[in-house]
Amino acid sequence: MRGGCSTGHMAACCDPGEYDVVFTSKYARRTAKSLRESGLDDTAAKMVDFVTEQGLDGATVLEIGGGVGGLHSELLRRGASRATNVELSTAYESEAANLSDESGLTDRVNRLIVDVVTDPGAVPSADIVVLHRVVCCYPDFAALLGAAADRARQMLVFSYPRRRLLTRAGTLGENLGYAIRRRDFRVFVHSPDAMLAVLADHGHWPVSGGQNTWWQFTGTVSG
């Protein structure tokens, strides 16, 4: 899980088993620099707009794989009360702390290093759960989305690569590169219908979404 990865236009998403090999402190510094200079990427900005339109005042937020924290920080600025960020690596922590200090949000963010799938009891529930460029990093999307949905009291919003020929070709190329370098990293372009079916099984239903060339997102509500 991570807070946004890219190799060219596609995401360099991976098996969490070797997460630290790709998503290093150097990567975190580059991500933080991009956030400071350019703000949220297009998909993340649309996700924030969706959550804001649904109603955000005083809500709690759980971001799974939030990286340096750009998305949940923006939700806090727009009216959320508190946020918890869950990560698999400590590589982001220094840059995340710097960004929180700069934004004056440190007291409103709790960061955890834990896998929500293998240790769900360690992760608190929240009104809103967000996963940006995270599902593609996890081979067992059903377990990940199920655990996320079980912690979302009101809304769950997640992004994922579009399932189209161009994306799948890019995925094949990246996975071949990882195999040649004898890494276990793999890119996953999971079926949107299968992912939505998992969320439906956990009581979440799609109400909105959006897409660009490479990514799309879906916003769901519980009920």
C-alpha cells in the first residue's frame, strides 16, 4: 500500500512483500516535493471533491496507504475532524510529519504502521475510508476492500487503474521488468465489477465516480 506511485503514466504497484524496496524514503521525498509544488493529482482531487459534496463537516477519516498524507490532509482542511493513516512502511513517516507540521495538522492525524488485512483489529473505524492507488498494489483485492469497507461507517472512496488495453499493456511491461530484475513486485489491474461486488457484499453501494486516461475512482455509501 502506498500513497501514489508512478512509472511513466502507469502505477508501479506491487506485492506488499517487497514494498520497502520500491517505496523508499527517496520516493517519499519526491512525492512530498510534488505535493508541495503541484498539489493533489487529478484523481485524488476528484475524490476529495466527491467526499466534500457528500458532507464532510466533523467526519473522521481513515486513509489506507496514504503515503505522505496529501489526500487526508486536504479532507481535514475542508472540514473533517480527525484522520488516521495506515501504511506498511516507515519510509513515509519523516516527510509526512514535515507536511503535517507545515499545515498545522499534526494534532489531528494518527499514523499507524500496520496491514489492515492481516491485523484488522489494530485499525479503527471511521466515517469515511479512502484508498488512492492502493488496490492495485494488493494481490488479494477482496480481502483489502472487505477490510476497508468494514471500517467505513458512511463512505468508501477508492481509485484503481482503468481496465483497458493500453493500461493492461503497460501493466504487462512493468511486470516483465520486475521479473527480469528478480523482484516480486507486480502490478494488478483488478476487475472493477469484481471489486464492486466485494463492496456490495459488505454493504457499500456505488453512487459516483470519474476517470482519466489511466485511473478511475468510485465513491460508495453504506446502507
